[in-house]
Amino acid sequence: MKGRAIPYSARELAWIKAHSTDNRAEMCAAFNRKFGRDIALKNINALCKRNGWLTGRTGCFEKGQEPHNKGVPCAPGKGGRHPNARRTQFKKGQEPHNTHYLGHERVSKDGYVEVSIDETNPHTGYQRRYVLKHRHEWEKVNGPIPEGHALKCLSSDKTNCDPTNWEAVPRALLPRLAGGNRYRRRLAYDDAPQELKPTVLLAAKLHHAAKGTAA
């Protein structure tokens, strides 16, 4: 009857405890044959669990343990060799349809254009990697950006990667171009009308130079 405890003799319990580390399904079948019982596997499992008679197996692969099917090929027409699976599998040398080839461009979340160039990615080892296009184009014309400098977009249109649209400025100058705060009002370079941008940049450079001289 459901909910009623299944009685076991001391001899049966001793047998189950002695065989608790065996395969449970096989142990259950052997128990029923030996003692003429009809105990379900779930009841044997519950009994062992209540008494702490565990198998010692975690269900996880141990370090160095090999899968039981290692080196065993999949049967023809089954699993990965099923015709439906074969249709969608990559062939040797095939690349995904969305592979971005040399010269592919994309826009980063910060609004900068990135371009795929023929240079090994130091993080993944892949044969191409993305770099900032405006920096890549500027350095092709002007050489490496001087140490302590950054490129400032002159038109405030960061998608315009023409080298003439970017100027190398000291990094310490960038906060002066970002505008003021509630204590000191200053027009931000990117918020200024296009005709005032050169004046804002020049004023920032003068203040930066004066501060450097004073120091």
C-alpha cells in the first residue's frame, strides 16, 4: 500500500548494505532473485539513501577518466552521422556564412569605426583582428601616436576616419575639451558649433600650455 514502509529482515538489510556500491539496477534485480521479493529500484535507492549507503560515485568524470565511448564511431545513420545532421555540419575548410573578411568594418558601442586588418589577434591567435580605423589610417600617414597623446576628432563625427579629421593631442588636454562643471562653466568641444571648434581647441591648448609653464 502506498505510504506504508516496506519491511526488510536483518539479513536482507545486511545484504543490501554489503552490495550498496554495486550498480543499483543490477543489485536490485539480484536482491529480488535472492530473496524472492518484488522491490522496485526506487525503493532500494530510497532505503540506501536513508541509511547513508552511498555508491561513492558522483556522476562526474574524474581527472584522467576516459568516456566509455571514446574511439567508438557513431553508427551509420545515427547521431552525427544521420543525414539530417550531415546537412548542417561544417565541411573541412569551410567558414561560417557570417565570417567577416579582411577589410570588414563595424561600429563599436562607443561610435568608433573598427576595421578588420591582416594582423594576428594576440588574444585568440586568429589571422585577422579589428582595430580602430581612424587610428589605423592616421598612423599610416603620421606614424605611431606620440607617447602620452591621444587622437581627438576635429569634426566630432567619429565615423569620419580621414586622417585630417583627427589630431594628436596630449591626454591631459582632453578634460579641458570635455566641458566644465557646476563650479566652472566651459563650452565642451563636441557641443560647440563647427565654426567655434577651432577656437575652443586653441583656448584649451593655451590653458594647458600655461599650466605647464606655471608648473
